Amino acid sequence: MLDSDRGQGWIVGVDVGGTFTDFSARNVRSGAMVVHKRPSTPADPSEAIINGFRELQEKIGLDGTAVDRFAHGTTVATNALLQRKGAEVGIVTTRGFRDLLEIGRQVRPSIYDLQIDAPPPLAARHNRLEVTERVGYDGGVIAELDDAAIDALIEEIAALDGVQSLAICLLFSFINPDHEQRIAAAIRKARPDLYVSISSEVQPEFREYERFSTALINAFLQPEVSRYMDRLQAAIGGLAPNARFGIFQSSGGLMSVAKAAQFPVRTALSGPAAGAVGAAASGAASGIGNLITLDIGGTSTDVCLIRDGRTEIAHVREIAGFRIRLPMVDIHTVGAGGGSIAQIGADGLMKVGPESAGAVPGPACYGKGGTKPTVTDANVYLGRLPLSLAGGGLMIDPEKARAVVEEIAADLGVSPVRAALGIAGIATSNMTRAIRAVSTEKGHDPRDFTLMPFGGAGGLHAFDVAKALGIRRILVPRAPGILCADGLLEAELQENFVAACRATLDAAALPRIVEAAQQLDEAGRAWLDAEAGDASDGRVILSLDMRYVGQNYELPVEFSGDLSDLAALRDGFLEAHLRSYGHADPDAPVEVVNVRAKALARLLQGRADATGPAELAAPVGTTKAWFTEEAAVDTPIYERTGIPVGTVLKGPVIIAQFDATTVVPPGATVTVDAALNLIMELANV
């Protein structure tokens, strides 16, 4: 079937993870679906992408000219922040404010650790330049920026040693960007070799620290990400010359390569956000809209709450200690993954993570030089993981797993089985804590949601996590190990717009709010005309950031009706406040802070073929798996591709597939539904 589909419109998604680079390819006409994995290349992520794409082509006989869209979820920006391996960066700011980034919000990274410091600013103090100018809170000019000040600034920039990129962050530029734009134009003319980011373009919202921080991060990332994008686009262009190349952004949609190079900070959570989009699509295929995702990779676990089929959106996040204020899928991350290393702390107790063996050297059982016990080694010891992964691309050495588990067990003075169960149990505790951060701590009862595990290790720990949270139902998607890549195929084109509009919600201010919304709506529709002409279902979604007068933080409230309906606006805010905080005061004054618009356009996605086998295939093997310390249990291993729709299996069962492994414990049942998803029901939870 695949050969007959050549030249008929393939779309490809590739997600780069810490251990594996995942590919998902779908033919939008026939529904044919193919997945592929290969080890990541941390030194240069594009190497794994290019080699993996060539392998995918050979695997299915795919002509590169048949690829219409290539979507990429990238970790380049995230890794650059985590490792502080971006550009030598400088900042230009209003005189007297060069230390704002260092002062920040005066929040300690860890309130109980008196020794730990906040990470130093990305721009060293000698690279932070000041210019005489001042814009007031209402956008009026208090101190004019003259040409002499700009000329002096250019001379100061020339004296900076090794600076590759500059961020321009002036007070109240989100209301009046004229001074920032003049400075940027002068620098680009005098120093075309420098990358320039201006805060009124990167993040045009109030709160100086967050705006400055976001613009500086963008400048820090620009050179590295731009070079990566150029290199990758050229390589993919040679392999798939007809493909439209899209980059996934943290807010949950695709953007162009040019936009990603201009605003790399938007890709800070690119890969994990794609997983949330893929999870929502998989849940919709099974008619389940309320989900909690559990994306367990080699290095970390990402969790996200999806309500009524829509991911929650956050507007402020910290990554590696640096604050970013932009729309992002609300994902919580902990350092617990398959490669998380187990070790004994100074207190004599075992810890798991956040240190990870990563892709290289990897867990001991991978046979690539790892010598420390990891979560994956524990699962191998417990008999929960097959000895062949990624379709035979990675063979497991059980003796190496046994050796490292027995070593830490001896150090602890316990049996190896107890040590392995302890490693898995500690990892589970870290994961459940992350889920509580996006559910219980925000007023949601996790028992009202279905758990969706994915990532290479999601299905190995799902039942333990669900049991700890009281969740009775688990949905394992069709291709859990590559769901982030699959989510890239489900993504829409997206662009976000924001305008500052601080005003009390009353009849006098309503015309100004409506005018700002209309301007953003027009901007969104202009973007759709320019960037999404070949897409369908173009639409602009408006929302207001609202809060009670005197509150410090606002809530985004989406509106689809008449924005001139004052009562409807107030009711929308009261409903959002009640949902988020459990209470709302109908008589207290409300104010609007920002107006937002999200422009969306649906790309051709097609539907994956959901035809399964006609009959249940026999188990491919049996293993002795440990679920308690008492005894190992004989557990059949089924190949997922051999399980037809409607099949019901009772645990204990292990379901293996190319990209992941799902463990069904004793007492649980698993059913294959019409979308080829696995629905696991837990008893006694």
C-alpha cells in the first residue's frame, strides 16, 4: 500500500528528545501511517533529523518530492538555556535600569536554601548599556531620545568585546515603541552583523522585568537558533524540496522558519507542547476530552491538563531559572525519566533524578558505557521491559541492568527486587507530584480525568501513577512513543497578538477595549491572508486578560460573542475566577489589562488508518515480571500490531510495540477501541 501512495501527499513530523529523535509520517489521502525512531545526537540535533529522515524514506520507499509538509519540534532553544550556551549578549535600556534583570522579583530560587543564588543574568553587567530617554506610563514622552544619544550608544556598542546579539528594552515601550524602533534601526544600519531583539516586538506587555527577561532570552538564543534553522532548512530542502517547513511553538501551533529564527524564545517548550496537542487529538478520537498527560522520556517527565479537549495555557514560565512571559501550553516538568539515575544521598536514602544518563552513555542496559542504575535498568530487572526496543534498533543487555541494580541494593542493604521497585516507586512519586501541580493545586480533582501516558516510558509507569492519584482509567494512544511527533501533524498554523489596554471594566472604558480588540482582529485576519492562504478554517479568537482591581495577576478570558456586551464580559470573568480560585465577588470592580488575539488556520491533516488485524495473534513471549516483592508473575507479551479492535485482555500483560511498552498489572483490563487506542481500567483504586 505504501508504494502505491508515493507522490500523493505525505506530511512528516519530527520531534527531538533527549534520548531519541522521533518521526511520524502520514499520507493525508490514504491514511497510511509510519513511525520511526533513532538515537538523538545532542552535539548537533540536525544530524539525527537528517539521517533519520533518510532512514524513513528507505523504510517505506518514500520519494522526498511526495512530502508536502515537514513539521519540527525543537529542543535547541531549551538546551541552550539549560546549558547557557547561547550568544554573548548585550542589552540597551533606559538610564538607571541596567540592573533590573539582576534585581528581578527578589524571589529566592529555593526559600529553604540560604546558600543558593539565582542564576546570573544572561548579559554581564559591562554589556548592559544605558541610554537617556524616558516614556511615561501613558505613552507620552518625558525625556526625548535625541540623535546624539543614539550616536554615543553606537560607539559604546563598538567597544563591547565579542557581543553577537543585543536586546533593546526601554520603559513603557509596549505602549509607545518609537524609541526602541529608532535605536534598533540605527544599530542595524551601523552593525548589520549583530542580531537585534526589541522588547516591544518580542513581548509587548507590561511588567518590565518579565518583558526585559523575555527579550534578553530571545537575543541570547537568536544566533544559535538561526544558524540551526538555516542549516536544517537547507538540508531538508534538498531531501524534500516541495515540503512546507514549519516549527512548532510553545503556544501550541506551527510558525514559519523565518518567524522561529526571529523569535526563538517562542520555541522554549516546543517539543512538550506538541505532545499535549497530540494527546488532545488522540483523546478526541476516543471521545475523551478530559485528560492528564504523562509524557515520560529519557531525561524528564512532562505533564499537562487538558479540559474539554483543550490544553491549558500559561503566560509566565521559568526555564532554567529564567522567566519567560509568552503564551505557552501549561506544562509542568520534573527530572524523572527512563534515564534518571538512582543514587544514595548523604543522608543514606536513595534518590532518583534529576541527573540523567541521557542518550549517551544512557542506562547501563543499553550497553553504551552507562555504569549507574537508572529507572530503565530497574524496569529491565523487574521484567517489565522487552529486550528489543525501537524495532530492534536498540538491544537490551539484562546482565548489565542486573549488575547495577544489585550494586545499589547491596549498598542499601536490601534485596535487588526491593531496590528496583524502590527506584520505580521514587520515580512514580516525582511524577505524581508534577501532576498534582497542574491538577489538585489548581482546583481540579485528578480522579475526574483520564490519564494518558506517552513517551517511550509512559506506559511502564502509568498504572503506578494512576493508582497513586486514584485515577481509574488510562488511555494509551496508538503510537505513544512518538506522540509528540504525531502532534506536529495535528498542529495548526498559529500567530498570537497582544495589545496593552488597562482600563476599568465599565461603560466609559468599553469603547477603548472594543477598539483594541477590533485592531487585533484585523491584524489577525491580515496575517491569515498573508501566511495561511493555502490553509482552511481561518479564524481569530479574542480574549481579555482581566482581574479584580488591586489583584496582582490576571486571568485570560476568551470571548466569542459581542465584546460591547458589558454584562457578558463581567460574567465571563466571574466564571473564570470561580473556576480558578473557587470564589468570585460579583460586586467588586474588575479591570482589563491586555487584549489578545490568536489567529489559527487548519492545515491538511488527513486521518490515520484505524484498521487493525482481523484476529488476535498469539503472545510473542512470556516473562516473569515483578509487581510486588512477594513473587514474580508469569506475564504474556503481546505485539500491539497483532491485537484487533474490541479485544479485551486481563492483566498481567505486557504490550510491546515499536516505540513504547505498556504494562497492564494484575487485576486491570485493557481494551482496544475503534481508534486503536488502549483503554486500561484499574480495579480497586
